[in-house]
Amino acid sequence: MEIHQLKTLVTVAREGSITRAAERLYLSQPAVSAHIKAIEETLGLTLFERTPKGMSLTSDGKRLLAKAEHTLLVHREFIEEAASIKESVSGKLHIGAGGNESTEILGQLLMRLSDSYPQLEVVVHQYATSLDILNGIRDAHLDAGFYSEVGESDAMFTTVEVSRFGIFLAAPLGLVAIEQPLDWSVLAELPWICPTSSTCCGRAAERLFQEHSIQPKQVISIDGESVTRTLIAGGVGIGLLHANAAKDALTNGDVELLCEVQSTVRVLFAHLSRRNQDPLLNAVSSLLGEALAL
């Protein structure tokens, strides 16, 4: 049952006439009659008696009229609230972003924000690590941000998962004998190209060292994945790459993949939980949900 059909029901009940209801609703009389017929068929009830003087509600119709009027009131309040929210969504929105894993969904979100809220100014801040993004949200330098999961979720943040990726250990061509199981004592002798522990790859590397009881003799700290890939391909050492970069480098013949270090790292969109009722962030979350549903 459509909301415009309920509006027709209420108008006919108030006017007591198909003709007058059609005039009020700017509809043809057959259209008004069709609405009433559709409602009655859907409900399996007779709501009106057709009399020489017009349309009169049956006892069932009288019982349902109040409900129909209440439904229309709630619908109108819903539309008014949505309009109020849209008018209030203005000013600046600061969003933090990091690696390539959030680029596509960020782009879709920015396009939707531009179309829906042209008066809103969106500023995207690029950060080296996920921890920097979370600190930016925590300190109110950012309204929200996309980051790669680096540990247990913090209750102070409301998060939405937007994608996932894996992490691979990559090596220069011919540097390491590809055999299973890998000889981790040999790998520990090689230079490792690793980001800091505040990143997902940094934490994955630390877990790898603990799991295999090794400590590389040389660790080269690099935060940029593109630089890490270049150094591995150039024969500087071994290191960790996100799945897309790792597979692309493998396809191009730049590296060899030794193993999958972590199968799932979640990419999350986050904002402070205490801002859950913020009209600005509600609007952003709604548009993000539309983008993710595609």
C-alpha cells in the first residue's frame, strides 16, 4: 500500500465525495476510485459505502481512519525532519584517509556528498598511518576517517567495515629460494623493509617475528607502500605488501611472493561514538551505506 493511497482514503473520508476529493488531490475521479479499490482489495475490507449523497465510511473504515491519519502525520514529520537535516548539513567536513584500500569508496562518498550537499565543504587529509587517523578523530582534528584495522576496536569509535585485504611477504626476484616450509633463520639474515608498528603491516611484521622467533639483523623503516614495493623490486630486501600491490607486482614480474602473512585486514570508516546523533555524520553515514550497497 502506497502513502498516496492513504492520503486519498483520508481525503475521501473528509470530503465525503469522490468528486470533491479528486479536486482537492488534483487527480481524476477514476484515479481516486482506483486508489480506494486498491486499498480495499489489499486489506480485504470494505471501507466505504457508496450512497446517493456520496461516500460514507463503514464501521471498519472508521476504525482505520485514525490510523491512516496518524500514518500520514508520521510521514510528514519524517519528510520535514529529513529536510531539516539536509539544511543543517553545511560547513566543513574533515575526513582522514591513508592507503589505497579506501580510495575507491572515498571517491564514491565524495561524489555523493557533492551531489546531495553542495553547500558542504569537504577536506580530505592524507595520513601516513592508521594510528594517525584515529588520533586525528580522537583529538577532533578530523570528523571521520578511513583506516586499516591495527588492533582491537575502541568503544569510543563507531565504525563501519568498507572493505578487506590481505598481506603478503614479498622478495626480490631470485633472492630467496622459494620452498615450503620457508627457512625463517635465512630470512632473518636479510634486510626487512617494514613500516612502523602503528600500521597494519608493521603489526603484522611484529607478529611474524614473534611467531617464528626471529629478529632481522636489519630493518629499514618505510611508511609508504609504493616506496616499499620499489625497494623490494630493486633488490634491497624483503618486505610486506598489501594484496593488491603484491599481486600487481607479481604479475609485472617485479617480485616473488613468499607467503601470505595475514588473510584479512579490515578497512573501516570511523567517527567518535559520542557524535552518533550529529546530523552531519548521519548524512555521511547514510551516503556511505548507499555506496557500499552498490
